Amino acid sequence: MLSAAGPANQSSERLTATVESHVGGPAERPWLVALVLSVVLPAHNEQDYLEAAVVDLVKGLRSRERPFEVIVCENGSTDATAALADDLSTRFPEVRALTADEPDYGRALRAGFLAATGEMVANFDVDYIDLAFLDAAWDLVTAEGGPAAVVASKRGADADDTRAIGRRLVTAAFSLVLRRGFGLQVSDTHGMKVLRRAVLAPIVTQCRFGGDLFDTELILRTERAGLRVAELGVTVRDTRPPRTPITKRIPRSLAGLAKLRLVLWRERLGR
């Protein structure tokens, strides 16, 4: 994950503003007329993974024969990720590249959602793309009376979490805090999701936190708005070492949750 979460600043606005100047409007992208799916891929220093991920993703989505776009949200990379994202956007008509100066996973997700034009928005990490989850979540959200969001759960009934014990314990503790301290109904907030864009756009706009708190704030706000959130258990495996040591992530996450709780409490009181 990226840097400590905090209220959104101008970086996400710059990233969002890049869309029209970089890729043009709908007239320059005629395939967006009947677009039904947008896939958002945050990318920070992903030069070793990005190309293979996008190529496989585009191939898999094309085989499903639904109009789609892939939005690569490069943020603050110091390697060749930004140039690679631009190159992929020229090679594949379905791919768009956004960029931001500062590394921030959550703000990249937020900007990608706000730039999306599909009826549904899915998000994946570059090193974890699961089209089987997308298919199952798609069936749920597109069903009559379906949920506003479907999250991939590492702790659901059908989940298979094979990560190191330390990471699993952190996930379990984080989930417990959210359930007891915030009233969260689902068992997970981080990772893959499929979202109804029109329904959730106002909520995404309300979200104030970036980093690894954006996912949590979005799902909490969705539930508190009275919208249904469903979850699907997924298989989780480590494909590379964690970018942030547990010793740093735990205090950062706790401090972020304290700030989020304060913000939500003040909003409830109308302050």
C-alpha cells in the first residue's frame, strides 16, 4: 500500500483534470458510447508488472464481449510506470492513462472512479486481478434489486487466505475494529470491488481520505447511506513481498481510523 491516509488534497483533482487533456472526450473515443464496465488499476512503481497485467486484463475482458475501458491510474512513480502506462494507452484503444505527482493509492482509486464512464466500475491491484470474481460480482450487481457494491473478502465464508500469518492477523484485527467500532456489516473493505457508478458517485465525491483508508471510508459511507453491500470470498496469495512492513502499517492504520471516526462523528452531528 501507499502513504499514510489523510484528507484528500489537490493531487486527486490534478489527476482527474488530466483525463480530458490526455485522452480527449467521447467524440475521440467512440467505443465509450455503450460502455458498461470501467476497470480502475492504481499503479505506483509497477514497471515490472503493469504490462503483463494490462495485456491479460484486456484479453480477458475482450473475450467477455462487454464494452469496457481500463483506466491505469499512475501515481507518483519513480520508475518507468508512467511511460509504460502511456504506451499501453496507445497500443490498446480500451486503455486510458491518468497520472498524479504524489504516490497515493486511495486518491488514485478515487480519481479513477470519477473519470470512469462505465455503468459499473471495478478495481483491481496490478498484482492481483481475478476475473472469476468480476464475473460473479457482475451477476450480483446487475441482478434485479442487486447491491450497490460487491467487495472481495479475504475473511468471507468461501475465502482462502494463504498469506503469511502476520498479514492475516492484521486483517482480522482491522476487521474486528471496523465491526465493533464503526458497525461495518461486511467482513472486508480493501481490495477488489465492483460498484454501481451512478449510485455511488455522490458517495465517492464525499470521501475525504486517501491512502489505504479510501476503501474503508467508501464502504462505510455506502452502508451508512442505506445502500446494500455484498461480499464474495476470494482466494488470496502473496505474489511479492509487502511494500509496507506490518510494524509501520498497524500504527498508521489505527491513526487513520481514529481520524475517520472523528470525521464521521462530526458529520453525524452536523458540524
